[in-house]
Amino acid sequence: MARSLFTRFSPIGLDLGSHSFKAVQLKQSRTGWRVAASVSLSRLSPDAPIDESEIERLQGVLDRRGFLGRDI
């Protein structure tokens, strides 16, 4: 499905929790805002400090799940 160049998407909302990462992005439609993409991702090492590999994993999931842009 082609996306219009004038479609407005919100920044990506992130919750970087100790047990999971959650993300949501909204899309503006004629009738208001609606959820365009969302994900909940279990952490591989709960309660551990967030490391570069987990951020790269999250970025890959966001790309595959249809999140647009890099604004958070």
C-alpha cells in the first residue's frame, strides 16, 4: 500500500523497561489519530543495563514492524 507524502506520523513513543521494551507510533487520518504500529519486545537479559546489542535488536524490530522515521 503506497503511503502519501503528506501523511503525518507521530514520533515513536518508547518505554524502555527493565523486563520489556514497548513502542507505539500514531498516524493522523481524516477522523483523527490512530495507532499505525506497536510492539512489545521482551528483553533478553531482564534487569541488566541496556547495551548496544539490545538497541540494535530494537531498531531491527521497529523497522520490520513498520515504524517510520527516527524521531522518538
